[in-house]
Amino acid sequence: MDAAEQIIVSKGLSGLTVDDVTGAAGVAKGTFYLYFQSKAHVITALQERVVERLITQQQLLLSRLPEDDWVGRLEAWIVEMINAYMHNAHLHDALFAHAPGDSDVQTGVSAANRHLLMLSTLLSDGADAGAFSIDRPKINAVLLYGAIHGVLDYVVHHDKSIPPDLVIEEACEFGRKLVGAH
């Protein structure tokens, strides 16, 4: 998987072949097929791996905060999402069907998105604790998730002059306003 990830970053999905993966990993094709049925299965496994890394990192950051620091938890979630995307934009875009230079980058979200579910749970738990003034955490989670993805896509693909710190600052402010915590 490390070899496939490196190939995707350097060549994109179109440059990913089973031969390249096995060559870079130093394994035989038969070994590849013990783990994956096809190139598509490698891509799915890499998508899951990227999401799992992000969720694990966010959970670690959230575990270090006081349980009642709901605004801090929301901001930590936002900051780590932005940092992870900014540091892995090429991999993210290739794996999640974003073409570099594409003027119509897709920012839709799936109901099965575990990362979105994490945010939805965070907003719901914050609302249940009385820290957030929102009635529909799930819809608000989709709004916040989509807004952050949209600005990240814009910055990475269209306006690199916007510094990541400004994106983080504005996204955190937007998140606080969305949940009614200024």
C-alpha cells in the first residue's frame, strides 16, 4: 500500500499499475493478488487508510482536551482536517476523484463518510451537553464539512496565495458561529 500511495502521489491514478506497485514494493504479482483483487481494490483500501489516519489523529487530539471543552474539540477537529488535507492534497485529490487543475472539483459528501460521521457525532454530543446551539447536528455537520472542503479545494486548486493559517482561522470562526459558540 505504501508503494501504491507513492505512485499515486507522483503519477496520479492513471499512472497506477499492478506492475508498478509490485515493482516498487519488491513483491511478485502473485503476492499482490493475495491481498487485492484488482487496482480498484487497492484504491479503496488506500481511501480507507487515509480516512482512518485522519480519524485516528483527530481522536488523539480530542482525547487530550477536557471532555467539556466542546469548542476546543470542534476547533481541533477543524484544524486537523485542514492540516491533513493541505499536507496530502495530491493524494487526497487523486484518491477521492479530484483532478488537479480541474475547475469543477467535486466536493460532495457520502452518507457513509466516516469522517463526516465523526463530525456529526461531535456536534450532536456538544448540543446534548448544552455547549452548541444547534437543532440539527447532522445537517450542520454536512454544511461545515462541505464548506471546509470547498475552501480547501479553492485554495489548493485556484488561489494558493491564501495562507493555511487564514483558512484555519476563518474555518474555526465559521464553525463557532455555526454551532452558536462565539
